[in-house]
Amino acid sequence: MKQKKIETHKIGLVGQAPSRRGDPRKPLAGPNGKKIARLAGMSYDELIACRRKHLNTHYSGKRRKGNAFDRAKGHVNAADILLDWRVERIVLLGKNVARCFGFRDLPFLAEIRIYGRRFLIFPHPSGTNRWWNERRNERRARQLLQRFLRGETVPPGFRKSGR
């Protein structure tokens, strides 16, 4: 059975902020973008063809358990994305990003349908996220991300709890 092609013009990817050495004008242009492309089963050029944005435009340093994140700026930029983007599916990379869109206390890989759009809460792709340490998590994330990006519905029972 031939898989449905990913229509990049219908997809948006939202991350927290560029990495320390990342270019703020090119969201997901580094290792995290390559990881997302690999998991999505798409080429890096296809990933770059999707709408992409970081909620914080510049790297804001470190805190105890990861990177600092300016939530106030994140909320403003999330609202701008909702008003400006005309995409059907949006991948939210990490729980900080999901909170800025108003999604709280939801597990990774949760799919939300609201206002004619679909959102996928995807684990932050960086190596500091321990969620990726379990091989079954990566396998499940790959399967759900690919289905989501192709516009397929995830069958009931396919998703298990994701912390």
C-alpha cells in the first residue's frame, strides 16, 4: 500500500527557541530539525518547506533543568501563529510550546482538534529530553508523527500514555 505524500504547505512546526549557535531566522535548521525530518520520514528539504517558527526568537541561556524560556514572549508569538498561519496541522515541539498554545497537562503525542486545526504535542527533540531514552518512545513518536503529517487519523487504542 502506497503511503500518502506529506503536503508540506499544510504543516507548521513550532519550537521553543534556536540553539545557542542556531540562526534565529532559520527555525529547526540544525540537529533538532534533522532529527524531526528523520522521524517524520521526510527529507530535510521537505521539512524546511513547512512553516516553521520559534516562540522565542533568540537563545536565552540555561536554567537548572534545561534552557530558559520566556513564556510571555511565547504566548504572544503563539497567538500570532494562530492568526497568521493558514495550515491544517501544527506540531508543537515540547510542553513549553504546548502551554503557550493553551494546552496544559496533556501527554506527549496527544492530538488536539480545535478551530478547524489539528495539533500534535511532540516531545522536544533535544538530547536533554530524557523521554527519548526509551526506544519504544522513539518508535511510537515516529509512527504518530508520520501519520499526523500525512493527515491520517490515529486509530483508537494506537496511542498509549506518554508522560
